[in-house]
Amino acid sequence: MSASASTGPGAWLRRADPGYPSRRAGLSVSAWQPPRPMPAAIATPHTPDEVVEAVRRARAEGLRLAVRGGGHSLSATHLVDGAAVLDLRHLTRFDVKRESATAWVGPGVTTLAAAAALDAVELSFPVGHAPTVGLSGFLLAGGNGWNTPVWGHGCERVLAADVVFADGRRAVVDDETDPDLFRVLRGAGPAYPGVVVAFRLQLAPEPPRIRRHVVEVDARDAERVGATLDEVVATLPAHVDTTVFWHPARADDDVPTLTVAATSFAPGIDDGLDPIRSADLPVLSTASTDAGRSLFQLLDPLPRHEGDAMFSDHLWTDAGYRALLPLLPTRDPRLNAASSVLLTTSARRADGAAPGRAVYSPSGRMSVSAYAHWDPASQGPEHPVGWARQVIARLAHLGNGCYVGEADLTAGRATLTDCFGGAGADLVRRVVARLDPDRVMATPFTGHHGS
Ligand SMILES: Cc1cc2nc3c(=O)[nH]c(=O)nc-3n(C[C@H](O)[C@H](O)[C@H](O)COP(=O)(O)OP(=O)(O)OC[C@H]3O[C@@H](n4cnc5c(N)ncnc54)[C@H](O)[C@@H]3O)c2cc1C
């Protein structure tokens, strides 16, 4: 490969090139990545045609392919030893058709960029809860976005995708052209056997008003706080999106706290938040915001965690707060203040139905995500990774599977069956075997018992 071929749009950066270490680190939003996987090359296509070209080039060189959308996989599924990584951040198409409330959206679009574009056309979408999350990995994983109980999961609003396959072929996939592949598109996450260069989405109506009430609670009496939360959350209307963040204490004179964040997408004057406002909880502080009709106003003030090292693990469970909270670790000085265990019953549709025509199938009414955040420079590199794993291991006897978007997929920890159930895992295997028989697309499930 000549030096000139390493520059310009669509260029490849090789391991020996000077900019490689920083570009590899910049693929992930986390300041910590597993040290070993060293891709052979990083390609940054600017157009779908350049994606086709990159796939063909990788094929000609005998390289496997990995994909980076927005870089939020904390298992760094985009880092694969010896593979060519396609960094899709420049594919930021956002073409809305207001009459049909649909849009073609590129894989480089972030949650915040999508929210801004949707505000401008007075439409909405269940985008992810954090401003920076890539829409593409989020949609492929299933997409537990804002107002999921009412709007449904992000993947349910994927109508079609423009896909480049491992053999360089490009095609639009929908429920008619290939129903099995369409189901895999809706939820297979990093097991998807193709490179999505655009998603066609069914948008949601703009919410009438978005209001948020946040309560910080002393969580030392975890069982009592949990029992109250179970009662309160059961009375909330479907259009209140409720997330509970458990924060362990970090110093001896500190206490574990809970942040209860309730966000109302209510149509009427009554926002439905009164049960949270009046809950009998040991309240430390409260805050309320009104974002009007704007998802962007809701998302923009939320923390970005830039510079943090991060790692996550996940579990679905039918247990409630009263059973779960007393099992969570109360203290860890190695974490930074953003570390939390997120527990939410709003990661499911209000009617309890699984997404239609999808391998995505939330296997519990409560989603539990352990997010470790730390400063790799001052706290050493890796032990908080173990913290996230330990949180989930403590709850494992109450769990039933995990979410592919947040589970620990490193070293074959979560299997296809853990993520998709038996029938979903079989469907993923069949579709991968048909469309990518040579296993050119690297997935975290390749090469261990889950594949
Ligand atoms: C801070 C934070 C907040 C989060 N909040 C939420 C949330 O509210 N709801 C939720 O459901 N999840 C959430 N997640 C999880 C998130 O949805 C997943 O990590 C998702 O994979 C991120 O997508 P990405 O494009 O940013 O990541 P990437 O790391 O770029 O993508 C992950 C993998 O998906 C595959 N992939 C991505 N794009 C493509 C494509 N175009 N074609 C083919 N394969 C592709 C690749 O295998 C890739 O390695 C959050 C994660 C973080 C770190």
C-alpha cells in the first residue's frame, strides 16, 4: 500500500502509520479499551460507495471486517484483531419526509444530532437516553429509547435498511425482500451480517410537552427505599419514563444514593409526575425541568462523560426494586461519581409485548445496567471493569438474559442465547450462515460456544 493511498476520503490507516494509535483509541467513546485487539486497518468512508469499495478491498486482502457506528460499545466490538474497521462516523445523512413521517438516516448520526434534526421538522423518535450514543448501534441492538413504553423500541421503527454485505453487494432490506434478515436487523446488534449505510425510520409525533422531575435519595435503607419505589412506579402512567440510578458511596463518610429521574411525555396538563413528587422517600434534593416539546432541550443538558473510561454489563430480571437494591454494592472508592447501576422498568413497552418481527426480545420487566466510570490515569486501568461484572454477578440468580447493547461481550462472556433467547439465536445463526458463510463480518460471538 503506497503512502498516498492512506490519505484522502475513504483512505485506510494501517497499523504502522503514525496516526494509528490515536485513531484506534478514538474509535471508542471510552478512554479505556481492551488493550489487545489491534485492527490491521481503519477505513473512514464518507459515502456508501466508499463503504462498498472498502469492503471489496478488505475481501481482496483477506481481512475480516468490523464496524464502528458511534463507538459506544463498551465491549469495544468494533476492535477486532487483524480486521479492517469501517468507521462510519461521516455517513450522517438525515433526509426526512414529513408527509409520511419517515426518514433515511445515516449510521454516523448521534442521538443529539437526530434530536436536533427532528425538532426542526416537529417530529420525534425514541432516541437513546444519552446525547452522544450512535443511532446505528442503538437501533441494531434494539434501542431502549425515551418514551419506549408508549413509542416502542427504536428497532420497531426501522422500516428498511440500505446494507452492504460481506461480498460487496449493496441492497435495501425490508420485511418483504428478506423477512429473516429484517428480523435480525431489528436487534442482532454486533451480530448483524452486513454494514448498514442508512436506516429508513418511522418517526413519532412530536410530544406535546416533556417535563422531568429528578429526586436524589439517601439509599442506606435500600430495602425500604426499594419497597416504596416498587409502589410508586406501579402507579405511574405509561408516558412517564422512569430511570433509577444507584450510586455507591465513594468515601467512608459518604452514603450510597439513588437518583430517581422521571420524565413525562404526557399529553395533558397533568404530567403524571405527582406520585414521584410526593413519594415517601428520604429525599436529599430535587430538581425539575421543562423541555417544552423538544427532545433536544431534554438531551442537551445531560452529561457527556467525555474523557471517562467506561465499562458496562447488563441483566434482564422480573425482580423489583425491593429485591434488587439491597444486593447492590454500597461503597467503592475506585469509581468516579458518574458510575451507577441503572434500574428501569421503562425499557419495555407498556403493554409488555415484545417487539414485532424482531430478534430483539427484552426478557424481563426490569432492565439493570451496571456502568463503571473511572479516570484511567489516576485510578489504574482495569479494576472497575470487574466492578460492573460483579454487580451483575450478584443479581444473576434473579436474571434472565441480557441486552446485547450493554452486556459484557468481551471474551465470549455473553452468548447468542443469553442475548436473543434460543429461537432468536438460531435465527441469527441461520441468517449469518446464509449471507456471510465465510464469516467475514467479525462479531463478538464468533469462535466460542455462542456462535
Ligand atoms: C453512555 C451510554 C449510554 C447508552 N444509552 C443507551 C440507551 O439509552 N438505550 C439503549 O438501548 N442503549 C444505550 N446504550 C448502549 C448502546 O445502544 C450500544 O452500545 C450501541 O451499540 C451503541 O451504538 P454505537 O453506534 O454508538 O456503537 P458502536 O460501538 O459503534 O457499535 C456497536 C456495534 O454495533 C455494530 N454496528 C454499529 N453500527 C453498525 C452499522 N452501521 N452496520 C453494521 N453494524 C453496526 C458493530 O458490530 C459495532 O461494533 C448506551 C451506551 C453508552 C455507552
